Amino acid sequence: MILYRYLTGPDTVAFCKRVTAQLNRGWVLAGPPTLAFDAAKGQMICGQTIMKTVDAVDYTDETVLSDY
């Protein structure tokens, strides 16, 4: 199965660490990051898509993406 996730959060070191942690769990970047300004909070918000292929497992609606 191929899994897809879109990580979002404030543009901080913590966000970069979240993405790095997923890369070290076997996920790969799926395109460039996105940035948007949240005027209400006065901060930049990052987004990054990641994907992972998991062999010998079928996707279901009950699949918990963070388990992989």
C-alpha cells in the first residue's frame, strides 16, 4: 500500500524535527514544502507532504497512518 500524509505546523525547529522524524521512519518527501501566513496568529505555517510504501499490507479505512 502507498500511504500519504500532509504535515502542518508553525515554521519552527519543532516542525522540522517532526518531518525529520518521519523521514527516519521511512517516509519520503512528496513535493516541495508549502508556506502560508496565519494573520490571526501572526506566524508562518509550513506544510509538507510525505509518502511511504508498505509492502504486504492492504489499506483499509481503519489504517492508522501514524503507525507506519
